[in-house]
Amino acid sequence: MLLICCLPSYKFVVFFFLSLFPSSHSCHHIPLCLLSVVQMMLLVVTIISAFLTASCQSPLRHWALLPNILIVEVDGSLAQQPLSCLGSPEDVLRTDNISQDIFWKKNGVEEAQRGNLYSVQLEESLGGGKYTCHNKDGSLLNHTVVLIQEDETKKKKILVKNDQDDYLKCTAQNYSGEFHCSWTWHSSRVGKVAFIKVRRALDGIHTQCSVDASGQHWMCSGQSNFSCSLDSSGHGISCQDEQHCPYAEESKQIHITVYVRTEHFLVENYSKYFFLSEIVKPDKVRISKVNKTMIEWSYPSSWSSPHSYFPLTFQIAQLRRGCKRCDNPCTDSKARKTLTVHSTDMCQFEIKHKAKTLCIRAKDALCNSQWSEWNHFRLRDKKKNKKNRHKKNKKQE
């Protein structure tokens, strides 16, 4: 089937076509003249077909993301992408007698094009959709979802950057090999995850990723094996490196790529490289009171053990001013002095007389990674306690 994406000037075609016909007064033998005209017409059609085929533009590139899902990269110019209903040559030969009866639908709406081949018209970021081909009785023969990806020069449109000036934010609670990556959708875009690929750097050509029927659980296998599950909110994904050894030093970074798409079949991919040691962020430190002047804290239960091999550094702040309306006075209070403590075991700390709130957070002692969120312990106001006791005594009297 000839895929036409552009036409030459009709004046040129008409002039070229007429110039090949013999003049009427030279046709002394009508049958021979008619034969000559037919031959000339065939020649013209062949030349025009060759011209059109050579001048048609193709997309920058295209590849199969998953079975029946095709990504087509465009740069904004007019182009075409052919689709085949009956894939293999054997299928085409076997069903050649019905190929002309094949009709196509785009997003459920019947198209004018007929036959085994269909030409997707691409203009800027338009042309994506769900294409289905059917037999003349309406039965489904095949389907392809075409997703449009703009070239790298175009600004990203589906996700927005976070406070770290990145699209993906990844953290790990410990060194077990499990990590979580999250993202933020653009307020005017309705999107969902189309594909996920996770691997160790340099393992790419050997990594194959697949998704289960629910579309929520992914497996990437090769030299490294990862399993991932989408959050129910659609704003993140949790992954586990099945071959990770927490006691061995990482030699290769983790490389995660997330493909997201919109309801209008626009697709974008976002990638991030990291070592677990770069994204590890402990959970909140556990704090408890020993007596009126002493508190103690311990390692988060989720942190890797033994603690002598995975030590934490603690930061302590004592706040003299209370903050009744604050969810967390440790982050809402601006002025505070901190003390840094290194310990591989449970620690005790003597509280200053005027302190009203104690704040503690932790980070990996051996890596320049993230601090945990502050945890706090509110201390009772002694003046208020005296007033309350005084009121109770009066009531009793």
C-alpha cells in the first residue's frame, strides 16, 4: 500500500502527464494509441509513486514499549507511521484474500483506510491513540496503542520538579535493597504509569521488564533482578533489589526509568541514577522519658543491624519556647542549638532545666546521606503544673 504524506504541485503533475501523451493527429491506429496511453499512465503513476515514497517523512524513531504498545518519537513536523494488522508475512499470504476486507478504528471510531496496512498521521504531538483492525464481520484481528513522545528539546509536561529540582525523589529506610521513588503530577495533566524499568547501571541490554495483568506489579530481570509495585495513589513506586547484599559495597548505581502517559496518548520518560547509600534516610528516632530530668532514645526499628556495622549519627536540639499550634516544633522553630552524638546503642540524655521540647534526628554516620525527620518530646511546663495543683487543692477545700 502506498503511504502518501505529501503531494507535489498538481500543475507539475498535469504538465508532466500530458507531455507524455501522443498528440491526437498522430494516432492513426486507435487500438495502438489507446495502448500507448495506458502505458504512459502506468509510467506516470510509477514515477509519482516513487517520488511520493521518497519524499514522505518518517518519525525520528519508534520502538515497542510492550507487546501492542508502540512509542513514536516526533519532532513536530508532518510524518507517518505505518501499522500492520496481520503481522508476519506468513499471516499476510495466508489471509491475502481477506486483507482488502480489513477495516480500522481509532479510539473506537471507524476510519476510511482499508487493508492490511494503516498509515498513522503524525502532526506535532497528535496522532496517538488505540488503533484496532477488524475483519469484515467486525471481529477484532489486532490492536496497537500508539504513544507519542516529543524529542528531548521539548519541555517536560506531565510531571513537575520537586524541591530538589528533580522529577523523581527516591529514598530508602535502610540497606535491605528496598527503596521508594515518588513524583508529582502536573496540575493540568491526568496521567498514569505506562512502563517501568529498573536495573543496575551497565546491565541495560540484558534487562527485560514485564508487568502483571493488574498493571501494578513489575519484574525486571537480567544480571540484576528487581520487583516493583505501584502505590495505590499513583504517585510513587516501591522496588526491591532481589540480589542486593547489605554488607557488600555497591559497585554499580541503580538506574530507574519511569514512563508516564496522559489520556491523550502523550508519553514522557523520567530517569534517575543513585546508590542506596546516597538516598538512605532513617525513620524517626524513638524517644521515651526515663525520669523528670532524663530521656532516652533508640535506633529506628526499621534500621539495618547490627548497629555496630550500620552506625547512626544523632542530632539533638533543646527548645526553650513552646509552640502549641505547631505540628512539629522542631521544624517550625527557627532558633535552636544542636548537639551531635555518635552512638551504636540506646542513649540517655539529661534535659536542661528551661527546655520545653526535645528534638532528635539521625543519619547514616558513614555516608553523606539524608537526615531523618525530626522526632520531638514535649516536656511539661512546671509553672502550669504548679497552677493546676493549686487549683485542685482549692476545689478540694
